[in-house]
Amino acid sequence: MSKQRSLKTDFVSRATRILLIVLGGFLALASANCERRSVADSAITAAVKSKLAAPNEPNEPNEPNENEKDAINVNVDTRGGVVTLTGVVETQAEKEQAGQVAGTTEGVTRVINNITVDTNSGFDGECAGMAASDLAILSKIKTRYVAEGVIGAKVRVKDGVVTLKGAVDDAQVRARAEYIARATSGVREVNNLIKVDQ
């Protein structure tokens, strides 16, 4: 009986050791996988933030960069490839553009766009004083930019005169931005100050 008990105890002991080794291996793999996932999520977050804050030229000496001002109001969080955007922007077009930028970033599986549109904050602090016709022009242009993937262009409208600033990827996007602005009803003149990233 004692020999049988000894064999049983020996078997249980070995089975327990094997089980602990296998369990330890699974935990190590799970830990490595979580670490890889969090590194990938961090890289996605950094890429989206970078695209949202793509540098433009300053408006005037000592004035804040327009994109830096916008980027401050959009927060990016990534978990398992799902990007959640929060914050406040001034137009629906800006909200949609932020979602589009995030959605086209490598590694993103889904975008949850929880950005709030605050129309009272004004476009670069100017909407409150803008004429209704200028607001309509601004909205039409920015909506077309989102629909056609014109990213990096900033728009200002005063008395039907459109000023375009910012930086875009190539000359075709710059020309497209100007074409869209000129084709918008109510626009009297377009000043295209957009720079092309080299």
C-alpha cells in the first residue's frame, strides 16, 4: 500500500510541476503579448497625435501655430488598435477630419470619435464676429476638404475673401484646396498661402 501511495504522490508531484511550468509559459506569453500590444498602442497614439498636429507656419511672428492650437483640444487614446478621440473643436468638419486622420493611421482598427463641436468658441477666435455669409462659405469649404481628403489646409473667410494657410503633402493637394475654395459660391477672392511639405 505504501508503494502505491508513494507512486501516487510522485505522480501528483510531477503532474503539479508540469502544470506549473506550462502555466508559467502561458503567463510569460500573455505578458509579452500585452507588452507588445501596449507598445503598438503607444505607437498608434503617437502617430495620430503627430498627424493631428502636423506643423504649419506661424501666422505672424509671436503668434501661436494654428495646428498647435487645434491639437491641444484633441486627446487621443488607443487600446487594442481602437482609437478614441475626445476634446473640443470649432466645426463639424474639424471633428470629421480628425476622425479621418485617425482612421487612416496604420494599425488603427476602429475610431471612436467623441470630439465635441463647440460652435461658440469660434474659428481661430473669429466665428463670433463673422458674417453669416462668411460662416456659410467656411462651412462649405471645410466640409468639401473633409470629403475629398484635403488635410492640413486652414481656412479663414472675411467679406467673401478666403485665405488658405497651413501645410499639405504635395502640390496637387495645395491646388485642390484652392480649386475647392474658388468653386464655392459666395467667394470673391482666394489667397493661397498653403505650403507644401518637402
